[in-house]
Amino acid sequence: MLNRVILIGRLAQDPELRYTPNGVPVATFTLAVGRQYTNRQGERVEATDFIDIVVWQKLAETCTNHLGKGRLVAVEGRLQVRSYDDSQGIRRKAAEVVANDVRFLDWPKEARGSSTGGSKTTEGENFASEISFNEDEIPF
Amino acid sequence: MLNRVILIGRLAQDPELRYTPNGVPVATFTLAVGRQYTNRQGERVEATDFIDIVVWQKLAETCTNHLGKGRLVAVEGRLQVRSYDDSQGIRRKAAEVVANDVRFLDWPKEARGSSTGGSKTTEGENFASEISFNEDEIPF
Amino acid sequence: MLNRVILIGRLAQDPELRYTPNGVPVATFTLAVGRQYTNRQGERVEATDFIDIVVWQKLAETCTNHLGKGRLVAVEGRLQVRSYDDSQGIRRKAAEVVANDVRFLDWPKEARGSSTGGSKTTEGENFASEISFNEDEIPF
Amino acid sequence: MLNRVILIGRLAQDPELRYTPNGVPVATFTLAVGRQYTNRQGERVEATDFIDIVVWQKLAETCTNHLGKGRLVAVEGRLQVRSYDDSQGIRRKAAEVVANDVRFLDWPKEARGSSTGGSKTTEGENFASEISFNEDEIPF
DNA sequence: TTTT
DNA sequence: TTTT
């Protein structure tokens, strides 16, 4: 009856934009969310959770146009767990955050004084490659 | 740098309690979280997300002792995505919410006027059966 | 850039519905949110925070029609701090949660087996009595 | 029974550190949280909410030592509404977020290429000046 | 009283 | 001013 996720992290790669058969834009990217904890031996450990994000409609296009790998964002959305069959026909479970809001928390690499930056070329496929999106996931 | 999940839903089955090799208690259960939306045809649709929850230490024991299938709770925690190999050796991704807080929002079935209720017998195994828990997941 | 509040508590009184000069419905009520802590002497203490809630438009009417004193709800919204002059001309600061979502977590008193219940008569005025609402507070 | 606030914004002034009679450190600062909305005339409007933050113990010292006016942070905590008598003996209501976590989201001004920066001199008093803090507010 |  |  309530399903709310708030994440702050950096894009692990550029957003990937596609369209449903009905022409609805969907963007996907993975967010790297850092975490620190103290382990059994009392040592300070850094870990990173990689969390898949799905963004729909106008926000999908805004994210694709203005965000890239490494950018810091706050994502607000809903956790969704899904079952699907992968390309080998194996049943898999996937979990993503369906975002209804993405806030940009830093400036693009260019503006931060980087040299090359923002190539917008995605190497490899992100988590969305084997999934057929359901428009009923749209969070509004 | 921030990873926060808040869920309200009902337990899909009784919590299952186990212990790590070091004797740390871990409870697991699946939460059924309802959701309504309007589909493309303008119809009101009810859907349910089933989200796996992991609870550690004293709270694990409290949940196991006081909660059962059908109970309404609010869960606060962190979203965690993990890779593991299942019993057929297939690499799988799992996602759970590691709870640091669980609030009981209704009264046990008995107190609500049910007849049998609260047998505490779990039929089958829940999502935790193939997973070896890492104590570093403990959220504090 | 992000302002998110999630509360679970019970209505301290029935919602009060009014309308802006433009005819936009606004409902207000106070939420009693329990909290436990251990004080300096190691004793377990119960405290309650009373938090003012503002609800706009259709949700305002839904809340007024279906909620009453004592009902358990989850409120999601935005924290808003406002300055205003009270009836004695003293400048005061007020804080409310402007809700964009209210979930009903229990059943009305009648359905719970109460005898009298749900009179819907509000004794006294709630916090909204001295405030002129600004439609720009509407959270969408 | 649940009281959770998550804010992202910039410090409106340097944190102010004080100590309770028992020597417990408390830091206070005001957070400027931006917000955009579209008004009745269809114009895009920028508004800022100024929200008071209270931080206790070790985190109070960390914030005071490492944060200053203008810094971007994520604050997680609990909304607290309090009554107190101001210096003229007028009963006032105050609302703050008692933070249990503060994440630093940008780098100090110096590291961002500013010239003077970080003077750490607070002009005027912040909201805490008339309040006597209650150690029972400590969020754990 | 206010931040970018 | 307050809810269970």
C-alpha cells in the first residue's frame, strides 16, 4: 500500500532510451550507490550497490538528454520485482526502481572542467536488453 | 550515498528464522505490497508487488515471534541487489530490502476475532533457501 | 531540491474542510505520531508528535468523507515552513506537511465493532483557523 | 509510528554548535530547499523552503567541522514539533528535523575554486538561540 | 534572517 | 487542543 524508494548515487553508464510499441519513451540506467560499514574485524569497508532504474515518458527523454555516466542524481520511485525469461529461456527475477522523479545534483562533466567528457556512447548493453517493458509500470 | 526504502504491506507468509555460522539471527519473509493504477484502456487495475525482506539480529527474533502471514507492517530499510548461483549453478540476481525497522500496524489475527490463525507453520521454502547470508549486510 | 516526508499515525481529530476563494478544497487535520525512546535514566518512554497535515483538491474531499478522529493513516508529502501573523498580530512560524498521498491503514471505527463512533463533529478549531491558504502550496 | 523526513538542500548558514548542560554536543543549521511549481497563471515559479535542522552528538561535531554555508547535503531524520516560550514570554511553536544522518553531496568551496570561502563566521543567530534543547530528542 |  |  506504500512503496517508496529514495536513492542518491552516480550513473554507472549513460542512460539508454528506447520506445514501447506504442511509442512511449523508456530510459534505463544503473545507479551506483555507495555504502560504508564496519565489518566483523572492525575495519571500515566501502561497498557499492548497483541498482537498475527505469524512467518513463518525458522524464526519460530529459534524463537521456542531460545525464551521462558519472553524474550524481537523486532518484525517487517505487521498487518493482519482475519475473521474465532470458534469452536462454531461463526464468529470472529482476528488480528495478521505477522512478517518478530524478534530480540532478551536480553539473555535467564539461562544466566541471573535464577535457573529453560526455561522449554519450554506451559500451555494451545495460540491464534492459532482455526485458520487454510493460506500459502499466508507468508510475502515474 | 543514500539508499532508503519504505514499504507498507502484508506478510505473504510467516517469517523464517535462521542463523549464520557465527550465530547471528536472520529472518526472511516476503511482503505483498498492493498498488492501483489505471491502464491504457482507462480501467482501474489492482496489482501486487512481492518484495523480499531480510531482517537481522534482535529484530529478526521479534518479527519471527510476533508476526505471521497476513499481518500488516511498515518496513524501512535499504535496497540490496545481489548475485548468486542457484542450485543448478545458474547465476541469478536477487533483490531484497534489508530492514532496519519493522512496525506492526495491526493486531494479530487472534486479536482480530479469527478462529484458528497463527499456526506459525511455514509451507515450502521462502526466497532465502538458496542464499548464504553475508553478515556485512547487517544495516548498522 | 528534495523534500519528502512519510508519516504513519492516527488522526487527532476529524479533518476540517474549507475552500479557497477560487473554490479549491483544502482539508486539514493533526496527526498523532507515536515514538518510543530510552531516556537518560534508561527508562522506556512513550512520546507523541502532533503534526499538522494539509491536503488539497480531490484528496481533501476523500479524506474528509472517509476519515475521522482516531483513524490510522500513512501520509506522504512535503514539509513546509510558513510565517504568518496571528489574530493578535504576532508573527508566527508554522510547519505542516502538505500531503500528496494519504493511505488508509485501518477500517472505520464502526467496522471495528465500536458502539457510537464517527460522529464527525469537530470540537474546537484545528490549526488551520488562523491561516489563509496559498493555492501555490498544492503539491502537483 | 513512523516519522521519516528526507531533504536535499544547501546550508543557509554555517552550523552552530553548542552543548547541553550534560555536555552533549548539538549542532543547528537552516537548510534551503528549492522547489519549482507552476502557478495559476501557468508561470514557472521558484520557491525556497527554509527548514531548521538539529544534529546531535558525534554527527553534530562532524557537521560543524566539515560543513559551511552553501554546502549541498542530504538530511535524513524525524520531524519534530515543539512548543516553547520566546524571550518575550510568547508561546511559540517550532518545527525542526532532528537528523540521524547527513550526507555531504558536494565539495567544500575551496575545492570548488572559490577564492575566500569558508570563513566559518556566523552573522546573527540561528533559530536555536531561544530554545533549550532536550536530550530526549536525540534520535536513537 | 537565509542557500546555489 | 489532541490519537490508540
